[in-house]
Amino acid sequence: MSKKYIISIVILCLSLVFIGCESKSEKSDGNNKTDKVSEEPTKKKQDEEEKDSLSVYPDLTSAPEAPETLEEVIDYPAGPFANADFDEENKEVIDAVNELPVIKGKVEEEFLEAYWNQLLSLFALDYKDPQVILEKLKVKSFGSPDIEDPRYQFKDNLNVEIILDASGSMKGQVNGRTKIDLAKEAIDTFASSLPEEAKVALRVYGHRGTGSDADKEMSCKANEKIYDFQSYDKSKLNQALNGVNAKGWTPVAASLEEAQKDLSQFPAEQNTNIIFLVSDGIETCDGNPVDVAKSLKDSNVSPIVNIIGFDVDAAGQRQLQDVAESASGSYANVYDLDELNDEFNRAEEIAEQWEQWKKKALNENDLQEYLNTSEIFEYKGDWSTKHIKENNNLLGAILYLKAEGKLTNEAHKFLSDKANERQSTIVNYSKEIANELHKVNKATYEEAKKLINEKFNSNQD
């Protein structure tokens, strides 16, 4: 066999080996591609399922559960955009809504429930507790000899102390004006309405320093009675108010302690004492305002305590409500000047009745149903206005999310149904409360008329 022939055979064999290896390699590559193609839909499906699960969006579980009972509706905190109107031009609102997850696939109902809870927590309105009406009833029964609460019995003297939050957050604006300026206006209006014989004082806190940690100690000690107990003097009160600017921290507990000291000269046996605390936030100076409020209630000054939360967030609402409850007082959320004035009007009614009693001017013509029909309709109207506004905001946000491709048809329907169901429930609750109040109104009036006649007729002798 020639050498040339042998070389040719070797080359041929090597070629066959190379081709075989290449074919095996291509086959192997083809199989890998097939594997990748078959794995991609599974991985994509897993990613979508993981994306729409609560484990990937833990923030969804941070919102309180949507209320189911009347008590829960009333206790549910107002959302950060409760008083906003859903508008795509409102960047703050849109940014908050856009933080909600995008729903593209089929999701579990648990996920949708959590999504609804989060959405509601943004726009929920503050629905007035029927206790507000009962507080009005108490105010209107002021002076009755049979009223169980001695704080609401006629006394020889009337003293009112107003405590104003001048912490830095009071620089926040409501309808184009700072909260501190609105509060000042409401305080002056209220004080000017008091009888000449009534005494009024003004205490402020947090009006020194800044909100920085370096200024905390100084600011927390800034707790000052800037208008001492006296009859209303417009010039002096306005001079005191004009010197107050919103600056620092929030010593709620210390302000109540100081108010108790201020009123210690007026024991409850001879004095009707009233405290108004206007604040837009929680205690930030390490005090315990709930415990202090309890001590205030049990003290010898035994004041009627009214806590007003001015445009307060959910945490602030909860604490201020606890403070009011601990003092056996009343709490109300207000969001503008009109609502703030309405809360001061409670004490104004007491002052008017007290002044008439002092003058022995109360007679049968002054009698009225404690809860007159207009107040009940006003209460019902408040719920009605709020549930309409709330529903418009919720549906507006849901429609926006759908239009932006962030909700499936299924999710859109679920959330829309939830919003409409909530509105229907609140309508039914408001009707139920109004019906009960009408019953209370009628029953209370007949009994109260007799009590008031007996009391006031003796005063006219």
C-alpha cells in the first residue's frame, strides 16, 4: 500500500470524526434551545404569579382592614387625601395611587382585598361619631339639676382655658392659609362671644426653637400662658396671638399639666371650667397625655375637656381620641375654619345659658328640644356629603388605574364593587342613626321640659 493512499485514508477518517462531533454539538445546541423555549413560559408564569402575591408587596398588608360595622366605620382613620379631590393634575395624589402594584394576571381574592384596603386608606373620610350629637344634647341640657355629670350643672363662675398647638406642623396650609392663622382667628372669634363675666385664658406650646433634635429640649419646655384669666380684651388677646408663630415640638402632656395648675384657683364646686386643646399632631416630647388627662379629670378643677384635632393624621387622631376619652371629654376632627368654629360653638352655647341663668332670664320661651330636627339633618347631611366625596375619589382612582393599564378587568370590577358597596353601607348607617336620634330627641324633650321648668321657674322668683 502506497504512502499516499494511507494518508488519504487517515484524512478521510479524521473528516468523518469531525463531522460527527459537529453534528452531535449541533444536536446538543438544538436541544438546549428547545429546553430554553419550553422553560420560558413556565418561568414567565412563575414571575407573574410571584409579582401579584402579597409576599412581593408587603406594604399592601400595612393598611388597616376595611371597616365592616358601624363602630369600625366611625373609628377608621381619615386618609391622607380625605379632603382632596381626585384629580390627575394633583401630583401628590397621583404619585400615591401610582405606588399601588400593577395587576396584570389573575390574582387571589386575598390580594385584591389587601389592594382595596390600601386604596381605601388613602381616601377614607372621617365620619362623625353619634357621640357628637350626644355631646350637643349634654350641652343643651347644661344647668339641669338632674344631669348626672356635675360639670354641666350651673355654677357661679365660668372659666375657659384655650391651649394652642404652635409646633412646626401648624405651619401647614389649609385652603391657602396656615393652620396656626386659622386657629388664631377661631380663638379670637370664640373669646369675643363669651359673656363679660366669664374669664378666658390662652396657653401656647411649641412656639420656641425649631423641629430639630438640637432644639427639642428648649422647644418642649416652651409652654406658656400668654393671656391670663380675664374678660375678653380684643387688643390684649390679639397682641398675645400675634406674637405666636408655629416653630417646634409638641408637649401635649405638659400643656395639660400646666392647665390643671392654671385652673387650680377655680375649684369645681363653685366654677364651671372648660378646656379647649387645639392640636394637629401627637405628643413628641416624651410625655404621656393620656395619663395626664386622667389626672386632670380626677382633679378638684374637674374641667369639661374638648380636644380638637386640626387636620390630623391617623396616628394623631388615635392618640387625641384616647386623651379625650381619658378626660371624659369630647374629641372632634376638623379640617377648616368653619368646622373649627363649630366646635368652639359648644362652649358658646354653655356660656349663653350660664349668662341667662346668672341674669335669671331663663323662662318658658327659652325651652327647646335638645336635639332639634335641623341638627339631626345636619348630622345626616355631613355623612351624606362625605360618602359622596369619598366614593367619587375611590372610583376616580380605580378608573385612572384601569385607564393606565394597571388593573385587569377582574380587578377593576372587584374594586369598583367594593367602593359602591361601602357607599351603600354608609348611606344605610346614616339613615339608621338619624332615625334613632329622632327617637331620642322626642323622648328626651318631654322629660327635660319638666326638669328645666322646675329649675328656671324657681330662679325667676
